[in-house]
Amino acid sequence: MPVPDAVHVFPQTLELDDHPDSTINPGAVETDRGLLLIDAGFPGEIEQVEANLDDAGFDFADVWGVVLTHQDPDHAGGLADIVERADPVVFAHPTCAPYVDGREFPVKLDDERYPAAPVHVEVTDGTRFDTHAGPMEVVFTPGHAPGHISVHFPEAGFLASGDALHAPDGELDGPRFPMDEDEAVESVRKLAARDFDGTLTQHGGVVDEGADKLDAVLADREE
């Protein structure tokens, strides 16, 4: 399925020594209050954020909020720069928030963290946002990282999965490198009960696959 009207994909590419072409896919959705970003992307890549906004007909003045799916640097690392440019309201799960705002050192990092930034509002399973793509509902999907969430657009039949799912070679799959495999599998099972047939993954982009594919994903994980 195409990306729903009012939903945008804002890819970022970072040249890494071990991954020469590392592209991630944060998103955004239009609301009556302005643009709500879904994840902030890499640290130090504010120019790519600005270019994506410009390509979609927006600028930082249009950004009113950022929803973080979790604390990993390719999702929350660019938040401090966005806060400096746009002064948005920042939303995250209460388990995720301390890793973002500096109270805790982010997991999976060894010796240096991305710049800390404030989380203004904590969101939990079932929190809803009014958007131009219909309601956007927070789905608590732990396993990959502490306090991980995905966001579901039930009226549009669309999911932004964060890292609860990924799509290598355009095929939907479960998370890579989960901190807790059992929790990660339960989160996939939870998403399989939702109604969606298109998915935005951070690693893989948009795929024309959804809940129907997840039974096979679960079967593979449980073998």
C-alpha cells in the first residue's frame, strides 16, 4: 500500500565504516497543530532533517512534536538538535525517557552518548493522537529496547514499527538484536493482532506487508 495521506517518510543516510550505506527511515504525520515527527534520527544530521522537511513543504516552525519509539541513537540521537531548532513537545514511554533526558546512560552504548534532550510528556500503551491520517495509537512493544513503542494508524491500516519490526530486502521480519527475545516475540504477537497492511520500518522503509505476514514471522522466531 502507499504511505497514507498526511504521513511522510524522512530518510537519513549516514556513512559508517562497517555499513557504507546506512539508511534509516524516521517518519512524520500532519496534525491540526502542525507536524508530529516519529523519531529524530541520527545525531549531527540536522541538515538532512531540514532537507526532508523542505522537500515535503515544511520547515522547523511547522514541527510541534516528536514521538520517540525508543532510546537508540538512530532514533533519539538527533533530538537535541531538533529541540534547538523547533522547540517541540517530546513524547516517549516512561521507561525510555530517562535514557533520553540524561538520567540514565543509554543501553547498547559503550563510552559516549548522544546529547541528552528533555522528554515533556510520557506516553503509554493506548495513548492516542489526533492526526490528519486518523487517530494514531501508541502500542507498547518492548523487547528491542527499554520502553519501546510503535504507533498504529487503525483507520489508515498503517503501522510505524520503530525497531519492533524491520524489513530486510523489503520483507517484513521481527526485530534485530533484541535485548529480550521473549518480550520481542510477544510484541510481534501483539502487533499481529492489529489491523494494518502497510508498515514503516526504521530499517527497510515502507513495505506493503502488515499483520498478515506476522504469523509467519512468529513461526520462524519460535522454531
